[in-house]
Amino acid sequence: MISPNIVAVIGASEGLDKFGGRIVHYLKKHGFPGKILPINSKATELQGLPCYPSIKDVGCIPDVVVIVVPAKAMLEQIELCASVGIKSAVLITGMLDEVDAGGDSLQNKVVRTAAAAGMRLLGPNCLGIVNAIDNVALTSSLAMEVPTLRPGGVGIVSQSGALMGTMMARCSDYGVGFSRCISVGNQADLELCDFFEYLIADEKTQAICLYIEGIKDRGRFFELARRAFAAGKPVLAVKAGRSVAGAAIGQSHTGSLAGSYDAFEAYCAANGVVVAQDPYVMILAADMLVRLPNAAGKPAGIAAIGSSGGSTANFADQLVGRSLRLPNVSDVTKQKLEEWMPAEDAHIPVDTGAFRGGTSRQGIISVLETMLDDDDVSSVVYAMTTSPRMTDYAAIVPEISRRTKKPILFTLLAGSMAQPVRKVLHEANYPFVDNLADAFTILELLHEVGNQKLEGLRALTTRPPGVSALPDPRSGQLTESEAKALVAAYGISTAGEVRIANEAGLSGLKQLALPAVVKGVSRNILHKSEANIVRVGLESESEVRSACEDVFRILRDKDPEGAEGVTIQEMVIGEAELFMGARFDPEYGPLVTVGFGGIFVEILRDVAIAAAPIDTATAKKMIMSLKLWPLLNGARGRNVADADSAAQAVSRLSWLAADMGSKLIEIDVNPLIVKKQGEGAVAVDAAAVIA
């Protein structure tokens, strides 16, 4: 299907205003070396080629048939193809299941008929295949109006045909070369994973890009992702649906913080897929991985060179808020830079306008080599603004980048004025981008690929010690006490408590641990602070009694049927409050979440999410990735908190989620009080919903 020698086009036409006409035209235009068989019952010749009335009249069995007929004629053509022994067909025709999915649809009949004859189908409602390696353009996409197909190492599988064509057309302007690009359409037979698997095995494909709207077989998809990782082929993906990730929000913090899109990202991270947001930037990043040596090396600082102080200052400003940073260069690097500019200007980003005697070719070469030689530089961005010798200076970059072990990301900021530079870079087969935002996003993606290479994929973790048999909690909303018993069964420290069913139980109170906290108990009230049924910092027994009476009164007013009393707990004091939670995503599986915020967790949204289960080391990395991590690590004279104990708690909660599977809808531990280093972490409140 992808590398055919004989192609038949059913529904071919003379005019390029029709799909069938464009398919024949693009096959010819892009030098298809095999035989093209146009089929149209009303013509004897089309576009200079003999035309046949039916597939039964061509006198051979084509390797693939491209069908572009009205939907009502599709089944008849499939039956004819089956009758002559054709084994693969690309169905460009749309308007099948996407408008007629009920009952025994036309699409179902087409698939059944093909399957009975051993025929495999791509589509329907797709834009076909572009195989730039073998000059095969089985598509009607106007992206094929490019002068030539540029072969290269980037492969695409896309669930949008128009977007695939646009990605190819737009990125061809940047010199991106493609291997095989497949639009899968309705996936009535062959689906995204079939072609993903093909690209992993394809020696011409060096990086794989996926545009995903939905995954049919998630287990197979992630198994293939691991296979691609083992084969050394980076996989980048863009998935539709990010904007509605929180559409099905659960009752808890976990439900609102870890939507289905977050689950997709977490499972991708665990299985070697780097998730991008922009499909065009995804392709450019994949191209960098193909064309730049060691583009995904060890992540470190990003150095930069530009031709003006303004451009270098802007470079530094645009780094703010990203996962990238400027390098901390060595004294040796600074000394070498000072050979070309005054000491006060010998910093990164480098302004070539500060060179003694002005910008020079040799100065640029020396500065680039100096920066690339520094241990804390992972890559260099050349931010080229309008300057008199742009073309000369651009010609320096490919040779230096290819003989060093680090990439130079060329960024052309000069608009149409830089067209001669683009020509030089195209001729040198060297990648570039047109703005710093894209350059930085690409570098972030490259760093993710580099981290994966360094760390490898997370293996299934070993069950933590001391975990008892899986508890069997009641269904529905658990009380705090029941939820804390659940996490305690997995070795997570919880705050002790005394339970009182009604005011009569207050008479027996004695020897309370002070200061204390009083909380109301109700299955119908999830967020107790918002319901005003929590009292903290109680210093005496009389304060505890008064608080209990107050909370009993509120419970009677707010929830007379669901109220189950109050709990009295010792008030746990620590260095920081974390939130941790877990839930089961019906599409992907169990997830674990950790973040800062206490009652403000959804406002701060400083959280990390991972596929469960995870080990303690992975949990520690999640905690260290949080923006407020310095608060745990002794910032501004604070005590260093026991992040290791917090990480153990997160790991154990992830195992609870993994063991319970779909039975655990969601669980929150909020807050997890993290004490001083060596003193542990304590879950002081919890809530859970059980299927």
C-alpha cells in the first residue's frame, strides 16, 4: 500500500478541480516510477494515460487501488476490487460513517466485503499516503503543489488529512524532509497503530510524529511507543482535546486537576512519547532530531548569539517562564569571550555588535565554538536580525554544528529580508525557524527527548514493603476516617483521631492531645472548610468542647440526615502542606497527583501528574518539579522539609490506585503535612469515592 509499483485510481478525471484528477496529476508530477491506471467509464484517455472503464479491465492486479467515487458507489467498487483479487485500497471518499453511523452502515458493509476477500483498507474519509522516499503521492491534498517532494527522516501518521497536508506544506518551507506520511481517516480497518508500527520498522523513518484525536487500542499504542524508544526513534504527538480536558470534572481536587488529557500526557511520559501542543512545531522539532547532530543531548543551559543588544536582551526576556535557562559558563569560557569583546560585554547571550572592531566572521566562529565547548551549554540559538552580511554569517553555522557535539538552532528574525539566508540554509540542508517562541518550544521538546534518553523508560516499580492486603472499602463517598484508614493500609502515616457520634459523647473527653482540630463528619460534605465544619488551633479541653458543640449545630442545619458526628485530632505542625491524590481514568488507567496548595490547590495548580504506580525516586522527581519546590528545600532560611517521606507517601498512594484499579474513582489526601527533614509526612485529611 505504501510503496506500490502499480496504482489504480477509481474515479480518475481529467480536471484538477476533482479529487480523482488531482491524484493522477500528483502521481505524475512527483515522478511515480510505477504504472498508473486511471479508471473512469466515460473516458478512454486521461491526462495522457490510457483510461479503463472498470478495475476488471486493466489486465493486471494493482498493488493498491485509490477509490474516489461518491459514497453510494463505494460498495460496488469494493466488490469489483475483491472479485479481481486486489489486496489493498485507499478510500478517499467521505460521507460514510461520519454521517451514517447507525445500524448496518455503508461503512460496515464496505469493511465486511473487503475483509471477506482479504483486502485491507485505509480510510474512508482520508487524504491518503505520501511516500516521499519512493515518489508516491496517493493523495488529493493541495500540499502536493510543492515543486518537489523532499525525502527525509520524518514520518507522520495523522487522524486529520487536511492537517497532515498543511503540516507537510508549511514545514516544507523550512526544508523538512519526510519519509512516509499517512492520513488514516475513519480507521474503519487499518488504524493509527498499524501505521505507527510500520514507521517503527521502517529504516527510512528516523523520527515519528502523530496527530491523534482518539486511540482505539491504548495498550497496543503504548507498547508500540516503548518499542519505538527501544529502536532509538523519538516519538512526538499532538492530541486534540486539551481545551476540554476538565469537561468531566469529578467531585474532588484530583478530579478537577487530572482530566483525560492529563492522563494522556502522563501515560505518554511513562512510555516514551513527547507531547507537543502545536503540530507544526512538532514537525520542526522532529526535523531537528533528524538533521542536527546530538539535538537531544544532555539538557543544560541555552546559549545565544545575536547581532544586537536588543535582540540578545529580548532572548533572555523570552526565556522567563519556560523550562529553559541561560548557562552558568566557566571562567575559561568567559576568558575566551573576552578575547573578542570587553569584559563587561563578555556574557551570554553574546552581542556580536560588542566585538572589538565590529562583527567579524572569525569572531562569530570563535564565539560559537567557545560556547559549544562549555560543559553547561546544551545548545546555541543563533538569533539573526537584519544585518549587512547575514548570508555570509549564516553559511558559518552548518559546518560548525555538524563537527561539534551540540546543535546550533538557527532563528531567522529578519522576515522576507532573510530570503537569501533561507536559500543558503536550504542548500546546506540545515534546519531553521523564524521566531524565538518556536525555537524555545522546540528546545523544550528536545530536552524532553534528551531526558528520556538519559533516564530510560520507567520500569514497573516494586511493591513497597509493609503494604497489607488490598482493603475492600464500602462503595460511594467515604468519610474522612474511612479514607484515612484506606491510605493507612498502604503504610502512609495518618493523624490519629477520636470519633464522637453526638453531644452526649463529649462528657467522656479527657487527656486530649493539644493543640487539637475538630472536624465534622458527613458523607455529603466533601470540602469541610467551605462548609465551616473545621476548627483548628484549639488549646484547651473547653475550646474543644465548644468547637464540637458548634460543629454539631452546623451539621444539624446543613445535613441532618448525612451527619455522622465529629472527630477530634491532634493538630499536626510541619514545614509545608502538600496535596496528593489518585484516580482511575477510564481511558488510560490509574493516575497519581502531587502538588502544593492545601485548600488553594486548584487556584495555584502547581501539580505534577504521573501514571501509577511509581517508585519513590519518581515521586521525588515529581515533587522537585513543582514551582514551589524551594519551599521544601530550605528557601529563605526555612527548615529543609522531609521530601523523601512525602515521596514515599506519594509512591504508596500510587500503588493503592494501581491495586484498586477501576474500583477507585478518586482519592484525595489534603493536606499531607511535611515535617522537618527526618521527621516524616502525615496525612491529616482524606476523601475518597469508591465505585
